[in-house]
Amino acid sequence: MTLQQAIQANLRIAPGRKVRTFGGWCRHDTVMLDGHEIGRIQTRRAKGRTEFLTLAGNIYVMGYDIDWLVHHDKGA
């Protein structure tokens, strides 16, 4: 999904609070489509690596995948 497509779809990502952990930090961003939450993006940062998970309910995919999240929401 391009930035222009996200703007046209009224997609917003609200940054979550950054929480310090023993090895780095973690943050849960909320993804909103037309004003309602469709999922979250979890970012974990540790020494030498960064991990992203895209979550919708109890289903997740590795990485930062907004297209999957929007498609998953429309299928529900």
C-alpha cells in the first residue's frame, strides 16, 4: 500500500507508548481504518535487531504488513 492509497483509505497509525525492557524496548502501534481499530503493529528492538509483527485479533504475520491487515479486516 502506498502512502497515497493509505491517505485515500483514511488509514491512520497511532503510535503506542514505548516500553523499556531488559534488552531494548517494545511498542504497540494501533492501526485504524475509518476511525475504528483493525489491528496493531508490534515493534521490538533489541541489541542488533528489530522485529515487527502485524496483529489482527489472535492472528499475526511476521513483518510490517498493512496490506494484509486491511485485507484481513475486509474479509471479517
